[in-house]
Amino acid sequence: MDATDIERWTSFVQQDESFFKFLFEHLEDAIITTSCDGTVLYWNAMATKLYGFSAEEMIGNPIEKSGPVFDMSVFEANSKSGNLVTKGEWSKEIDGEMRTFNVVTTILQNTQGEFSGIMGVSKDITVQKKLDEELREALTTADELSKMKSAYLSNLSHEIKTPMASIIGLAELIQSTTANEEVNNYAQIQKDSCQRLLATMESILEMSKMDSKEARFSSKVCNINEILQDLMAPFQALAKKKNLDFTFEDNGDKVLVLIDPFVLNQIVTNILSNAVKYTNEGGIHITVKMCDENINDGGIIIKDTGIGMDDEFLKKLFEPFTREERAEVKDKEGSGLGLSIAYQYVRMLGWKLEVHTEKGHGSVFRVVFPLFDPREITKI
């Protein structure tokens, strides 16, 4: 290396040093370096702001003058063991206010790998700690309010069910004791209205339980085909009333899954209810099959030839109380909670609910679930 190379290298190092000095001086973190005996060697502008001492006051003095006390023997021992970075928090009163700092300390070593000092990087996290505490309090309050809401709705549901049961009973008594067609029609309207109100109340209560995390599962190994077979009868009757085809493809295979049968019932029932409600011609087809993309997953596919949905509504399909604003939908009964409930249950299970739809051309809902391995039965 000749004189020109040395001059060029010296210039580069000086420029490099100037750059890093400029960088350190303008960081929002306090940066301090000390020798192995704790004497301050470097003290940037943010250190002055956070600790209240200038670089002139601190450089050449023990680090303890600024507040935190460091045991250099511990750092030396850590240097030998290879534990070069430590993290912690400490608090100090500054201008009459207690401040909290996050401190990351890195051990410095010379070219021989010997302990030569420390570099401390501090950040004032007082505001962040306060925000975290406020967030925790807000979450606690929200959780308590959610539980209060759930309890209130549960009591309200009970108060509504009792008189509704009496009204439905009275309507059934009227129907059984009169041959007057007009009176029977009014009694049926009375029953339908009560049952609709009860169904809406149950849906709201169910959503509330999920919001307040009060929903409880009692999972067991089930054959999905058997559960679905038991669910089909009422939907087949509804489809028949609308002159719709309704088919459930059961190939006889055992498709095992670990689930609470009630939850599976709720998922499928809410999807099927919509399929039948919004299909005016054609039909609904349900099948259970293994997923092509993952042999460890199965899928419940519910396909209808109904009115379908546009892309804009599909984005908010699973939001509570959401209904599409168009003529084919406005005359249909419903609270807009069914698919929200199905989606929430699917999420809680860690499953997936996929939707493919086109306005005027029907919809396909696919519930994707992990298959249960019979070899795992001894672990349950």
C-alpha cells in the first residue's frame, strides 16, 4: 500500500466516521458507549435529552452519574461466555415526571475478543407504556360490557320466549278448534311471526355469545355424512314447497372430523337456509368430498342455482345484519345474521369458508375442514 492508498483510506475512514457520527447524533434513541471500567466515551444528543446531562458533563465521567448503575464485572463475565446483548427497563424522574426507558446493552470487544466496554441504546417508552395500559383497560372494559350484553340478551330471550310460547300455543289451539279458513290463516300468520321473532332472538343471542367468547364447544369424533343426513329432512320439505330439486350426495364413506355436532349443525343450517331462501328455480346440491389441493382436508360443498351475489356485496357478506339491497332480496325474511354466525363458527374452529358466486347464476359455498385421523383416537 503506497502513500496515495493510505491517504485515500484515511479519507474514507474519516468520511465514514463523520457519517456515523451525524447519524448517531440525529437518532431518536439515546446512544452511550463506555470503557471497560464504566467511563463514558460517547454521549449523543438524545442521551442529553433523555437523561438531562450534556456530553461535556458525561464524557470522561462514570456512567453512574446519569442514573443507571452498571456492574462492569457482570458484562466482563458475559463477554467471556458470549452473552453479548442484554435488555431491560429502568425508570427515572425527569422534570418532576417519572419516565420509563427501554435499554439494550451490547458488549464491545477489541480485536483480541477481550471485553473493552459497552454500548447502551435507550428509548423513552413512557408514552407507549401508558398507551398499552390504556388499551388493556379498554379491552377489559369492552370484555365486561360484552358479557353484560350477553347476560342481558339471555334474560331478554327468556322473557320473550315464555309469552311467545303461549301465543304460539293459542294459535295452534285456534287452528285445531275451527274450520274457518280465514281464521286459520290469521292463526298461521301469528305463529309464523312469533317463530320468526324467536329465530331472530336466538341468532342475536348466539352472535353475542361468540362476541363475548362465551361460546363453548364439546367436541367429539363425528361422521359428517351422518350428521348432514339428519339435517336434510326440513330443507327437503322447504325445497319441495318451492318446487326445487334438493339432493344430498352421500357416497357412504366415513368422513371423520373432531367437532361439536351443534356447531356443525349451525354452520350448515345457516348456509342451507340462505340457499333455499334465495333459490327460486333449479335446486340445491350438497356433497362431502376430499379436497384436491390437500389430502388431509375435506370439504362440504353447498351449491345452488339461486340469485347469486355481485362482487361488491360479497366483500361484506359475513358482516352482521348485512342484506343486499335489490328487489329479489327485499321481500325475503331474515335478520342478516345467518351467514355471520356460520362464518364466526368456522373461524373459531380454524376452518375455512370459501364462496364462489355470480349475480344471477347461483352460489357455491365450501366449508373446508381438517380430516380426523382414526390413529389419533387414543390421544383424545
